[in-house]
Amino acid sequence: MVGASIVSQPYRGEADLLRLREFVMENYRRNNYWHVGDVVWRIFLISIDFDPGENIRLFEHAGRVVAFAIYDPREPSIGWQLALRDTACEEELLEWAAARFVRLGQPRGRLLAGAWETDTYKRALLERHGFHSTGQGYRLNVLDLRDWRAPDGLANYPVRCLTGEEEHAIRAQAHREVFRPSRVTDESYLHLMRMPGYERGLDLLAEAPGGQIGAFCLIWEDALNNVGEFEPVGTRPAFRRQGMARAVLVEGLRRLQVRGCTSAVVWVDADNTPAIALYESVGFRCMQRDISYEYRDHPS
């Protein structure tokens, strides 16, 4: 327990996911480390092989969520968000993450965390707890949709959404081909399609000749802040460099405009030059840089 009025407890399933979605949307403008899509997508990926209840903690005051922390055993990494800065709360969640790190037998690896390049408070907090900058990180790219127009020279591929749950297997297969190695199974993708926040109309496919999936993107809408997030975006190896990812991005941006979104965001590895060029070709620009930090319990 942090103080006398803030309590922490493990994640308990879909009811807590709904509460986390509400919390992230309410605090997005104050602290935009997390988009609502990040929360759903991360919990989905963790739940494939791990128990979310053991790897997610909610911090509450008077029954309301005021902070959360997600330990991702796949990397491993720790991410969190608070309504307001609270050093005691952040120190507790870091200690909890370190305990998970050791308990899962991962101390000879590295525990990752991130902080905005401009967030001196969080960077200092991580450094006090033994984290060191890796010199690497990610870019958060943003596109203003209010005056956006589709760029010229788009490849002429049909783009559509999934027709229904019956296409979950081919969608999962396309994902696995792009993100190797991937834990996403046909059954787990069907589960994703039934999670709060998933919208089939924003799960888009660019079709190659013959009807095969060439590229795809999944978009998450924050209707409170009118911000859409692309997560993930991918092109199957056999169809790269043909303009399919660009086509699916543009259709996704059009759909967000129709829904009333005023901006769109997408994360990209700061060293992924081809992906950066792709996103910039449709109008995205770097808004923030997230610096990666690592903690090693045992120096390698």
C-alpha cells in the first residue's frame, strides 16, 4: 500500500480493462505515454502466454484508478502511468517490477523501461533505481488530421476491413509472417477481436492480386480525445516495397477522419529508417522521442 489512501491490487480481468481504458483516455492530454490502444494491445499480447493478473497492477484511491503498471515478461519491460506524479507510488511499482523480474528467473537478462527525452523527472527516477540509458529508443509520430489530404502517387490496391470473425485465422497468419517469432495464434486473435476497444472496421487489409493479404494495420480509436493509434502495421515479406503498407495507412487515416478524429499516432523504433520513411510519406512527423533504459540485476 502506498500511503494510507492509495492501495494497489492485481488486475482482475475485463472489468479492470474497461477501467484502465477509461483512466488512460481521461489522462491522455496530461500524460500521453499510453494511448488506449497501447493498453489493450499489450494486455492481449501478455495474456497469450502469461497471467495478466500476475503482471499488471492497479493503484486506486477511493475506488478510482489513479495509476497502473504493466510488467511485460516477454521482453521483459515495465511501463506505467499515473494521474499525478507520486514518487512513493512509482517507487513501489518499480520494486514490484524488479520482484517479478527475479521471480520469473530473468535476472541475468535486462529489465527495460522508457522515458520521454524531455522527462527529466522520470529519467532521474529510473537512474536512482539503477537503470541506465541504452542510447536507443522509439519515436512517437503524430499526424494532424484536421487538414490532412491523401498524398499523390498511391498504389492502387483494394483495402478493406475484416469481414467477420471467420477471417481470424488468415489475419493471425499474416501477423505471424510479419512479426517473427510471434506468439499470436489463430485462437488468440479471435480473443483479441472480442476484447473491449477492438473494432473490426479498423482492422484493415490491403489485398494483393488473387485476394491474398499483402499488408495490414490495426487501429485503435480514443473517441474522448479524438486520437487514433496504428498498432501494429505490417507487410508480409512477399509483398514488401510495393506500396501496400502506404495504401492501408491512408485508408486508415481516411476512416479516422470520418469518425471525427483530429490526429493519429504511431510508434516506431528510432533506428527503423524504412518504417520512418513510410510514415513520413503519408504525413506523420516525430512528436517525441522515448529513451530506453535497462536494469541489469547481474552485470553481463
